[in-house]
Amino acid sequence: MLKVEEQQSVGTYENPIIRPMVDMDHEQVLFCQDKATGLRAIIAVHNTVLGPSLGGTRMWTYNNEMEALNDVLRLSRGMTYKSAISGLNLGGGKAVIIGDSRKHKSEALFRRFGQFVDSLGGKYITAEDVGITTRDIEYVSMETEHVAGLPEYRGGGGDPSPVTAYGVYMGMKAAVKHQSGNDNLAGKKVLVQGAGHVGQYLVELLVKEGAKVAISDIHEDRIKATKAKFAVEVVDADKVYDADMDIYAPCALGATINDDTLSRLRCSIIAGAANNQLAEEARHGAAVMEKGIIYAPDFLINAGGIINCYSEVIGYNRDMAYRQTEDIYQTTLNILQKSADEKIPTYLAANRMAEERIASIASINQRI
């Protein structure tokens, strides 16, 4: 990988091995490598018009660096839109660490990563994402103050997963309201794909309301843990898209809405926590609409986590974080109605709303 000194913008890659599939107009991409700790990471800063970029760090066993790069580029762009549409004074950024989160973690690795985060001088604030815990973030915080998601005993907001799940729950209820005029989830067949932190909290909310919940996960221990707490069915990972369900809630990795799955999906609503659920935003967003499925844009309804982290940055108040996350319900209704009125895919309606806010603030900044 490129070393820290070799940071450059996405549009100027000379090495075809690491050229991204799509130029998304990122402000900065930082490649991080440290042989002593085994750290291999990428930090992507997409846009800072509204404020410093904030987005979690994901640790995943990517097949190669190209796959990791494209993931972090898409994720960081999504964070820009997520913060913008949520009314937060934040830009969009993200980081990925290449490695198995169950095998390759160490204090030294996360502290070295913290030094790379710190080298950006506050342009990027990191937090938890897939494969990262509050303990990992504590190690990062030993080397930089540009972190969120610290445990409560450190004055932070702790695990943002419950707030993320609550936002998804609000978005899901709004989608049902738009579809039927009633947002009651009782009796609805919901398949939650991914029983990690967010997935389990979402399951809890759904079960309490009386939904008929099924889960799927590639990790057997997560399935056992969820079944021990809740009365849920289990669907094999390779049978998810053929399952009988009213609502599909992807809560693992992205791109699960693609050419293969769209022809198989038997749901009428898609509302989940995973980022970048549409493999190809424009093409698959249009295909979802053509199929008559209501898609609650992921970067809108999974914004509870970033809202919780933002609350931590400005002075943590959990009640305030939940109140602001509850606004996702009305924003989702507005987006779904805009989509219906203008006959455009829901992702496009949401994108335009976010872009309008960014453009309006950018015009103000230019006058200063």
C-alpha cells in the first residue's frame, strides 16, 4: 500500500492497481501502512463543506486493496449525504482497516491508526463501525482527540448501535405508514439480515411491537445469541432473498440489492441499517421503484449512529440524540412522498435534498 507521505486526491491516481472504479470527488484519501503493527488502512475524506468529516472505521477481511478502496470511497460519500440530510454540521469521511476483526486486533495497531487519524489535523473524526468496539476506539483516542463513540465512563456516548437501530425502526415505520396509512408493525414479517450490534437492537424493537421477525447471519454465535433473547426464526444466508417477508432489513454489508437479488426479493419494503445497499445506485434504485418496492434510503434511516456521535462532539446528551433520531420518521415520509409526486427513485429524492443543503452552505462560505 501507499505510505502516509504518499497521500493524494482520488482524481490523481497514477497506479492503475489502486485506481477506484468511480471518481467521487473526494477531498483527500490517505493510505496508511505500518509493518510493525500490521496495520493496513485507508481513510477517505469526501466533503467538509458542512464541517469536519465524521464517520466510523470498519475492520473487514477485504479480498484486496482495490475492494477496500472502493468500499471506503462509497462509504465516505454516503456519510456526506447522511450528515447533510440529518441537518448536522458535519462532512463525510470513513476509514477501513484491512484485517480480520476476530484475529488481527491489538492495542498497538489501533494506536498507530490513531496517529494517522491525528495527522489529518481534525479534518476527519473517527468512530465505531463494523468490526470495531468502544475498546478499540479507546486505544485510538490515546493518540488523537479526533474520535467519537467513546464509552460512557470516558464521557462519551458509548456504543451508537442502539440509536442507529432506533433510526432504522423509525424509517421502517414511516415506510409502512406511506404504504398503508398505518405505521403499526404488528404482524409484519421482517427479515433482519445481520444480527450484529445494530441488528440485535433492531430485532428487540421489532419483537416488542409484535412483528414476526426472522434473522440471518454468517456467524453462528450471533444467531445463537439472538435466539437466546428473542423468539425469532432463522433463515439460511443463501436463502434470504427467496424468503417470504414483508420487509427486508439489510443490516450487514452493502450491495445486497443487485441484479441477482432483485429478481428474487419477495418483499414490498426495504429498510435496513447497512450502508450502500444498492449495488449500483442509479440502476438498482430505478429497478427497485419499477418493481413496486418502497426503498427507505439507507443513509437517511441509518443516521442515528452519526447523530449520536455528533451529540458527543458538541456535548453529549443521549435524550437529545434520540429526539433528533426520531425526526428520521418525518424526513422519511417527506422523501417517500417526494419520490411519489415527482416519479423519481427514493434514493434520488434523498440525494437531492442533501445536495441542496450542501450547495446552500457552500454558497454562504464563498461570501466569507
